[in-house]
Amino acid sequence: MNRQYKARIYVTLRPSVLDPAGVAVESGVGQLGIANVKQVRIGKYIELMLTAADENQASEQLDRICDQLLANPVIENYRFDLDEVQVQLGVST
């Protein structure tokens, strides 16, 4: 029987890659008069639901989705959290 999973995916630039958006935010924070914020990095957060036979299959599918679609593996890292969702009467909780 297939199970439903909720994935929370985090995509960030590799530490060696310049982050112009992060630099801009850090500068803006400084302009607000807040001087104790450093090394701002901007990333992406994605949520999705998927159905799979088990957690291992869901993880494998997510690795493929992230590696081939959501992240650029040359300049970005990704990680994800995966939680099984209980389904009752066709409604997820």
C-alpha cells in the first residue's frame, strides 16, 4: 500500500559561490543600523507531497527531483526533511 509523504526541501548556494542577494540583504540590514548580522546567504524552500511505497522510495524520488530539477548541483546544495502524513477518509492531516 502506498503512503503519503510531505517533503520540506532546502536549496542553498555552496559556500564557495558568491551570493549577491545575501550581500544585498546584509548591506540592507547594516543600513537599518543593525551591525551584528554577517554572512547572509539566501536560498529556496520548497514543500511538496508525494506518494510512495515506503520512505526509502520517497527519499530516492526526492533525491532525483532535487538533483535534476530543483537544485543546480554545480553551485547549490540541497537537503530535505520527509514526514509520513496520516490520511483519513481521503483527507490528509
